Amino acid sequence: MDTLVIHGGRALTGEVAVSGAKNAALPAMAAALLASGEHRLRRVPRLADVATLGRLLGHMGVGVERGRGRAGHELVLSTPGEIRPEAPYDLVKTMRASVLVLGPLLARVGRARVSLPGGCAIGARPIDQHLKGLAALGADIRLAHGYVEATVPKGGLRGAHVPFDVVSVTGTENLMMAAALARGKTVLSNAAREPEVEDLAVALVRMGARIAGAGTDVVEIEGVEGLRPIDHEVIADRIEAGTLLVAAAATGGEIALRGARADHLEALLQKLRESGSRIESEDGALRLRASGRPAAVGLRTAPYPGFPTDMQAQMTTLMAIAEGSAVIEETVFENRFMHVLELQRMGADITVSGRTAHVQGVRRIEGAPVMATDLRASASLVLAGLVADGRTVVQRVYHLDRGYERLERKLRLLGADVRRVAAGRRDGLR
Ligand code: UD1
């Protein structure tokens, strides 16, 4: 397994481009199941999760081809007339987003057998809302042997009112895709408002779907008879952008991120400003200039437009070295403070009780061997390595590779001392 070896203490400076959003690329790929023909997706990041979903779609009969060279971020998906509506455990277990194929399969094929998902170890993460919504559209759903087995009665799915009990990003996306080909009108209430949900709606509308309200908490979908292939460029990754901004703030740096969208990052930018960074959006880039040691700011995660849970771990690292104390409350996922134990080993002063972390900022943290436990926790450890005295070795980098496109390369471009050491090689360890 690869490791990242980081020598901390360098302020990040310079400019890099933001990659396409993992969480927008995955649903757009799943949407390719909704229409036969050749789909083209642009700005698709090269990530383990994208490769996993590609393999899963391949298993169903979809041709998946990535462009080469300059076209390396283009994905061509060739969806056949006949799809094998099955998502086996081996392909689904590493990635919870695999559940995104369920809605499209039911809409297009009328039946599906999809393994219950795995993914990050950050709490129970059930899919009851997906299943409840699909049942409301008329699907007959059973759970057997770790699989969801679903069929649609003759005549297909029919529009319905689906009030979500909890706000679910992929749940909203799954239902939007299923409802796109249902008979009649579907109304999703208490829907997720994330920019990635809106981006999927843009892609679906381009395919011929009739969707209104995506990006608000009520989404209306008028089912259509059929859809055409997509040609779509996914939005920039707000979480990658946010991670780099926090890295710059933590190291006292000054960076510009090409393609980052301030309007998708409002809650984070507000916290970074309160913490002392100056942030401006100009010429298609977002610029952050840190000034000295960050000030402590508390936060509470919430569905969009609240503070993103996917940025909580990185902000915990920033607060670990901030001046003052901060209370960080995680309301979206239970068990999402696993990075704290590792940060403590680096000298951070953090106590967790239930869903709340109390962070007393310290002036310095120290490099140490640490272990990544989930995707965003890994990012927080990399950030900690960037500010720590001495050497940090982050193990289990495969978690990071699920969702960041070679983060270490971008950090190096910004002046960080970060090296990837391939599994089995020790020569990179200084
Ligand atoms: C998506 C993102 C993930 C992000 C999360 C929250 C993708 C591919 N992943 O994950 O990066 O961390 O949103 O912003 O877009 N829940 C239920 N029942 C359900 C579904 C969800 O109880 O059927 C709960 C979850 O356990 C969790 C909360 O709702 O506590 C939010 O989960 P959800 O929005 O569904 O997360 P994902 O869509 O899996």
C-alpha cells in the first residue's frame, strides 16, 4: 500500500486547477444507464471511485473508455440496448455511491439486483430513504442475502410524492433518475440541495428529462418516454478546492485555485474569513491569503448550504493549530471523528464527546506515522503533516485516492514537500 511522506513547515504558494467533482461525476455516470447510445462526460477526475463505478457499469454491459493525453478527463460511455441489471458485492463493497445504479436500472430495465453498499466507515449510512422513495414509485423491493432485489410492475414506475425523512444526496439523485422515466409527475420534498444534485439535473435535462427545482428542497420531475445520450461537463470539485484552501490557511500561504466556484463554497469561505484568511474571486480563480496563525472558529456540519461534512475533518486540523478553542459539531454522520485519534498522536489537544469535538489550539504539532481511516479523514492527516514539525508518514493512502486526484501532486505544485512512496519501496523515507 502506498504511503505519503510529508515534511511539514512550508507555506503553500502558487496556482493550481481544481479537478471535476467526484460526487457529480458518479451520478452522471450512473445516468448513462438511462439511455442507450454514446454518452460523453467531460472533466471527470481520475479517481479510484470513478474507476470502480466504471467497472460496475462495464459489468452491466456499458462500454467505458477514457480519453488519452489531453482528453484524459473525458469519459465515453456506450450503453447498449440490453443491460444486465446486476451490481455484485465485489464491485459495490468499496463504494457506497454504487447504489446510484438502482434508480436508473429500475427505470430502464424494470428490475435490479444490487448489493447493499459499503464505502467509508463513517457510521451506519443506511439506504432506507432510497428504497422508500423507489417503493413509492411502485417498485417492489426485497432485501435478501445482502442484496436489494427490486422489480417494477407491468406499466413501469409511476410518479408519486416522495417526502424524504432525512436529507440524502444520493437518495435525491437516485429518485430523480428513476422518476425521469416514470409515468406522470414526481415531487421530491426535503430533497438535498447540493450543487452536485443540481449538476445531475442539468445533465438529465440535457438528456431530455423534465425537472424543475433541483438545488431547492422541492424537486419536480415530469416523467418522459425516453431519454437521449448525455454530453456533459461536470462541475468543479468544491471539496478538493476547500481542502486546498484549508491547507493554504493552515500553512500561512497564498494560493489561487483555477475553476473553483465561490458560490459552491460559501459556508466554508465564511469560516475561513472569520479565521483570518482573505479570500477573493477573480479571473475565474479563487484566491486565499492567510495572515499569521488562524483564529479558532466553531462550526456545525449540515446539509447544503450548511457547512459540508466532507470539510469537517480538514477544518479540525486547522483548528488544532489555531489560536483559541473551537467547538466542532458533526450532525450529518455519526462516527466521523476518527481522524482525531491520529491528530492527538501528533500533539493536537482535542476531546470528543458524542458528535462534538472540543479543539484547544496548540502552537505546534509534530510529525508522526499516522493511518488514514476514511476519505476526508485522510485529507485532514495530510494537512496536519503539512503544518507539523518534522516528518509525517500517512499510511493507507488508498482512502485518499478514492476521492482526490493525486492530491500530493497538486500540493507539490504549491511548494509542499510531499512524496508518494509506492507499496514495498522504502527508499523514499528520509
Ligand atoms: C453524499 C456524498 C458524501 C457526503 C454526503 C453528505 C456522494 C457520492 N457522496 O453521500 O461525500 O459526505 O453526501 O454530504 O455524493 N441516510 C439515511 N438513510 C438513507 C440515506 C441517508 O438515514 O437512505 C443518512 C445517512 O446515514 C447520513 C445522512 O442521511 O447520516 C446523509 O447521507 P447522504 O446524504 O445520503 O450521503 P450520501 O449520499 O451517501
